[in-house]
Amino acid sequence: MCNGTHERHMMYRMHCGRQFYTKEEKIERLEEYKKWLEQETKGVEETIKELKKAS
């Protein structure tokens, strides 16, 4: 497992791991990535709100 963000870990797994995945594995990976993106988006939105309050 690499040290760093989940995104880098996902990219490592997708590019340096196995080359062929089952349909179920692809769906699982995409769902994990979607969840990560949603969490990242929430964090960005919270940061924007905090910065606007500080202005």
C-alpha cells in the first residue's frame, strides 16, 4: 500500500496492480472512487464556506 492520499492509492492499484479485473471488481473500485470523490467534494465545500466567513 502506498503512503499518501486515497486517490494516489487508487491510481497505484489501477495502474501498477493486476491488468484484468472482473466486472464486479470494476464496479467495486468505481463505487469506492465515487465515495472518495463525494467526501473530497464535501471537504472542499466546507473549506470554501470557512474562507468566505473569514473574509
